[in-house]
Amino acid sequence: MIRSIRSRLTLIFISLAVIPLLVLGLILTWQTFGSEKQHAVNVVRETARRVGTEVCSFLNEVVSHLEIIVHVRGLSGLTPIQQKHMLEELLAFNNEFDDLSLLNEDGHETIRVSRTHLDQNRKLIDFSERPEFKRAASTHKKSFSDVLFSERTGEPYMIVSIPFFNVRQNSLQGVLVAHVRLKKIWDLIIALKLQKGEDIYILDNHGHIIAHRNPSIVLRRTQIALPTTTDQTPDSKIGLNHTSVIQAHYPIPLGEEKLIVIAEQSEDEALKLAQNLLKTFLAITFFALAAAITLIVVITGNIVKPIQNLVHVARDIMQGNISSKAEIVMDDEIGELAQTFNKMTDQLHTSLDKLHLEIEEKTTTQMALEKELKTNESFTTLSEELLGTASIDSIASLVLDSGRQLTASKYGFASAMDPKTGKIIFHSLTNFETDQCQVPSADKIGTSKQPSVIGNALFHDHTHIKFEPFFINDISEHAEHAGIMKFPEGHISVQRFLSVPVIINEKLAGQIAVANADTDYNEKDIAVLEQIARLYALAISRYRSQTEREQLSSALRQAQKMEAIGTLAGGIAHDFNNILTPILGYAEIIDSQLPPGSDLSQDIEQILSATHRASQLVNQILTFSRQREHDRINIEIHLIIKEALKLLRSTIPTSIEIRQEIDTQSGSVLADPTQIHQIVMNLCTNAYHAMQPKGGILAVSLHPVFLETGDIADNKLNLLPGHYLQLEVSDTGSGIPKEIMERIFDPYFSTKTEGRGTGLGLSVVHGIVEAHGGAITVYSEPDKGTTFHVYLPLSDTKTDLITEEERLKSLPTGNEKLLIVDDEESVLRLEKRMIEKLGYEVTSTMESATALKIFTSHPDNFDLVITDMTMPKMNGAELAESIIAIKPDMPIIICTGYSELINLEKAREIGIKGYLEKPIILQNLALTIRRVLDGNEIEI
């Protein structure tokens, strides 16, 4: 008979419940998992087969299009023009093809049509040694290449070759080679309605994924191991997403090549039903075990009765009756437990005496812990408050209040070091009554925020911060601190002093100090204040980070605005140049017909000058949008300065007097005229704003200077000794404070109210001046005005001036026949009139299709074609390519206000001989026409 109660209960539990339930559960689980896995296998295999069948159908359809062209429509029996038209038709109606090439029996390309290349007349290619020709020619069967990836788009494609023969002579006549896009296979994969956890993709011969629901996987040219030929049965594998899957594959043979369709199903999803059944089984098992336990409790009720006696004894002991004894009934575990209870009551008497002594010791310890807990609670509260505090002054105030409370100090301060200037800033000082401090007002520490309270400062000019904490409990007896503790007469008496540095990244960042505690300071006070200093350091770091993040966010928003403006610049330039072209052209035509020096001629000259300025403004817009570089020419800038001052005079109020002292013989500089204009406008606008609303004097002067080494050193100029032009702009306005003088050239820095400036004006001026090899200085005094000096290096080259009359007389003419096309009626009418004025015979049209039709019908009737670039349906580059295809040596000039599709290099590649930018100037037009007709190289 088993004596142990534990053994008997365990045996009954196992016999009645656990073993049968475990056996049944294992059987059900094994059958369920096997059935569900087989079902998932069948689904995966069917998915792979179905997708593979559809891919085969797509490829067979592609091949059938090519075979119809070759065998049914008789490609070999057509003329080259008919063959090309047939291939172009096939390319137009079948998006699956990117390029079609017709090869002769020797593998030389005779015709090529392409969807992706503008230049359809580029040099034909020899395919005789390429596999797409050799395989088709040797096997006399259609062939497929490996899957390739487009360098332009990254998409996969295949090269399909279809040979065709002379039936009578059984000899090869040629091969049709097609670049087949596999994009439709992507669409097929994406269109599939897959269940959760399912995935399907297609591999090529080398394990590259060429089709997937996620296009980025294909574009990255993801490569995995190919399934083995013997691995035909779906099984558990690691899938594409690095999880356990059930996988099946379906091969698609393509001659010597093949594609492989891979279908996957997540094991977790496939076996979800089995897992649910397992949960149901566990629930049933739980209830069965509960019933078994209930049965066991009934059966073993009599066995555990002796334990009840022990319970009563334990209750007596708990109530203080230590003399209570347990009855020993049987010599088993319960009997041993009863004996143990009796021995325990004997030991309790001895333990009680020891417990009283321990209680007394713990009471003393508890008092110390309560004090430490109070300190920790203060730190916790301080930490939470610091996290929610945004102002540095509020942070310092919280820190100082906590430091004073935990050290029982009356006075103190919390300071921080400005990371830029290195100066100490007292963010929080102790508040106390005015009559406590007798220091004269001029010597008191204060802030602009709390002048009345902080004026009664605790510490005067003795806040020497140390890297090490220290305390002084009797200042009069510590001579080594005499240099620190020199208070002015009338200062509050300081008996005890404690100072702790604030450290951030091993650098001194501030100081926390307290004074006049009721008891002496000790090392514990230093430890407390050091812990507060660490929290203060974290709060300062957080505040600085938030401030920097806000500044960076503001700069980012401004940069995004500037980027958006730059994006619009290209489009504005195109339309604006089309508007300027007729204005400038007709003004030149009128000016050429007027007597030189007449009033009307002078008025027209003003129109021409303003139009040229507008044209330069367009160039600056393009430069701003990074579409064009600045052009620098040799100019006399006194003319630009006078023009800018005339413009300013009409825009600024009459309360501001403009004085100018411009040396008209000052010399010339190599510069961009528009940027010089921008320098003058920005500096004068800033001066005008500084004198509002009272008014004042705006003085502008220009004269040459020679800077010697001493001059450069005195003015801290980053220049070499030599001759310079000095532009001076001064005002009698409010001036610039010294504390911001070093920041005025920073991007986005502005002292103006919101809406009156971007903070980019002086930054742009500084950048332009330095880009021209010059320098800029500023001198200012508050309420006395500001003076800017701009130094630009003088140019040795003299400007060559030519009169408008001489320019017009020197224009080249001719009598050739020209065809011009532009979709803007006003521009077209102007161009025709300007060209006819030069002696040429002109045919004009507003539609590129009409122009191509006119040229096609009589190509020998024209000596030159001039076309606009941006036109509907067919742009200028496409028209030029079509004309060159008809007459390769035909000279063409292309005009553009601005287009991303054409530039000088692209025009050369197409075969265009001339390139003109709008607005069209008569002189540029005449020179370009003559140069192209005479066979000279392309030129802007």
C-alpha cells in the first residue's frame, strides 16, 4: 500500500484524466494537421499551374503576332518601306513590343522601329554574332533569349526571334527580332485575388524575379535559388519573405530557355483551422480535468481530514495562543507536519524577543528611508515638471526652488551659459524684499523680464564657476575663496555657500548655487544638488534641442517654399518669352524705320531697353530654378545703378531723399547685369525700410579705389591688393544692434515683421558679391544709420559700344526660301515679317502637321526650316526628325522659350543646325539664319 498522500493523489489523477486525454489529443492533432497541409498543397499546386498556363498563353499570343507578320502577311515579299510601315503598325497596336528589328540572311539589321528612341535613323546594328540571330538561323525555329532588364526603366524584357525562309529554295531570308516587354506578366500577377498569406512570383533561368505583386522587388533584380528539377512536390520551405511556406512551382518551357512560376502559402494561414481545432481540444481537456479533480476531491475527502486539525492549531497560533499543540493521529506526512508545528511554537517564544530588537533598529532605518524617499519624490516631481516646461526661465525657476527646499536654503540662483557667446545668463534668482539689499541700482543684476524683483540680487560680480562642487560654511575663515566672495557694500550677508556646476557633454553649461541654510552644508547636500544639476543639464539640452529643431523646421519650410517657386520658374519662362518675342521684335522693326535721334526713336529705345531687361529677368528666373548658369559680361555698372535708382524713386515715399554720387568714368567689371541690379535694389530696399516711417537720406555713391594691404587688413576683407569699384549705400535709419551684426548675412535671418521679408535679401547680396570675386562690409550705430560698402574687382577689358543704327546696317540678308512654323500667331507673324525684311521668301504655318505635309510634297522648294519647340501633337524636335528622315541634309533652326525636352546637345544629336532662344532678337535671328545657310556649326 502506498503510504504517501502525494503519491496516491498523483496516481489517481493520472489514471482518471491526464493519460487518456493526452493520447486522444495527439491522435486528433496529427490527423488534423495532415489533412489541412494536404489541402494547402493542392491549392498551391493549382495556383502555380493556373498562373503558368496564363503566362504561356500571353507569350504564345506575342509570338503569334510576330508569326502572322512573317508568315501570313508575307513580310519577306514587301518593299522596305512597306516592311517598315508594317513593323510600325505592329509596334503602334501592341504595347508588348519596345523595339522591332528586321535582319537579312546575314544578320545585318535593315529596318528598326522603336518606341523608346526618338532617333529612328541611328546607325543600324550587325546582329550576325548575337545569339538572337544565330539561334534562330541555326535551328530554323523561333527562339527566346534570357530575361533582360531595361537600363532605362529597370523593367524585364525578352528578345524573341522569328526566322522566315524561301520555301522553294529552303534558304533563310531573314529574322524578325522583337524586344518583348514582360509588364503584362506583372499586371497578371497583380490582378490575382490571393488569400491572406499567399504569394506568387515568376523566375527566369538565373533565379531573377521578373514578376511580383511588389514591382520594387523586380526593379531591384532580386535573385533567389532555383528549385531543383526533382523538387516537384510542394513542401515546407522558407519563402520569399523569410517565413515558413508551402511552395510549388510550374515550369514554362520556351525553347532552350524557361520561366518558372512559384506559388507560396504561409504555413500559419494554411494550418489556421488545425490550430483552432487544437484550441477547442484544449478547452475540452480543461473541462475534463476539472471534472476529474472534482471526483478526486470527493474520493480523498477522508484522507485530508487530519489536515483540518492542523488548520485549527495554526489559527490559534495566529491569534497569539502559542501554547496550542497539534494532535498526532497517524505516522505519515501529516503526522510529521504536526510534530513540526509543535516544535515551531517552542521556537516562537525565543524569536519574539529578537523581533522586538529588530523592530527598534528598523524604525531608525525607516526614518532615514523616509527622508530619502521624500528626496526621490521631489526629484520625480521635478523631472515631470521639467518635461512639461517649455521656457528656460521656468526650468531654472523649478530647479532653484527644488534646490533651496532640499537643502533648506534661503537664497540661490540657477544660471546657464549661452553656447554661442559663452556668457553666463541668470535665468532664475531668489525673490526677496527690496529693503533687504542696499546695493546701488546700477550695480544690481537684473533681467528685462523681472527688473523690480531681480534688481535685489543675491550675488554681485563674483559668480566664478568651477568644474568641481564646493561648499563653505564660514566664509570669513576661508581665505582661498576671498576672490570669489567680494560683495559690494550693502549686499545681503552670506554665511554659508554651496555651488555645483552644470555639465553637458563634459563641458561647463551653467551653475546652481544656494546660500544661508539653517545648518551647515555637507556632502549629502552636494549629492542632492548634483542630482538636481544633472536634471537641469538634461532640461537645458532638451530646451536647446527643441529650439534648434524649431529653427531647422522653419528653415526647411522656407526652403520648400523656395523650391516650389523654382519649380514654377521654368513654366513661367516659356510663356513670358513668347510674350516678349513680339514686343521686342516689333520694337526693333519700328526702330529701324525711324530717323535716328527722333523723339519716337528714343521712345522705342526705352521699350527695347525695358524688354531686354525683362529678357534678362527671365534668364535670372531660369538660373534661380537651376536651369541655366549666370552669363557674365564686361559692363559699366554705373548705368545699372542709375537705372535702379530711377525705379526706386518711383516706389519709395518722398519723405526719403535720394542722394547719388556716381562716377561715370569709374571703369567696368566682369559681372552679370541682372545680379548687379539685384545688389542695388536689395541694399536700397533695406535702407528704405530702416528709415520708415520718419524718412531720411538714402545716399548711393560709386567710384574706383585702390586697396592696399593695410586697407584690406583694417577692413578685414578677403581680397588681394588691387583696383576695385566701391559701391556705397548708406541711410540715416535706426541702425543695426551690435548683438545681431554678425548674423545679418545669414540665410532666413530677418528683424522685419512677418510678411515684410524672407530673410534672404542680404544673404543673396553676400553670395552674389563673393561669387564675383568681391567683398561687402557694414558699419552701423543704433539711431545713426547704416553704411554698406561693396567692392568689385575692376576689369581690364574695355566695353565695345555699337549704335543701334550700325547694328541694323550690319545685319546679313539673303534671298533663300524658308519654311517657318510656330503655334503662337503673334510670334509667327513677327518672325515672318522680320525674315522677309531681311530679303528671304517665307512660307509660314501654325501647325507642325501642316508644315510636314507642305515640306513632304515639295522638299526641294525650301532652303531652311525654322520651327518652334513646344507645339501641340508634334513638337519641334519630332518635326525636325521627320524632315531629316525625308531630306537628311536639310538645315533646321529650332526656337524655344524654355523646354526640358531640348537643349543645345540634344539638338546636335538630332541633326538640327541652329538653336535660338526666345525672345527672338532681329540681330540674333539674322546671324543664325545666315550661319546655318552657309553651313557653319550649331551655336546658341
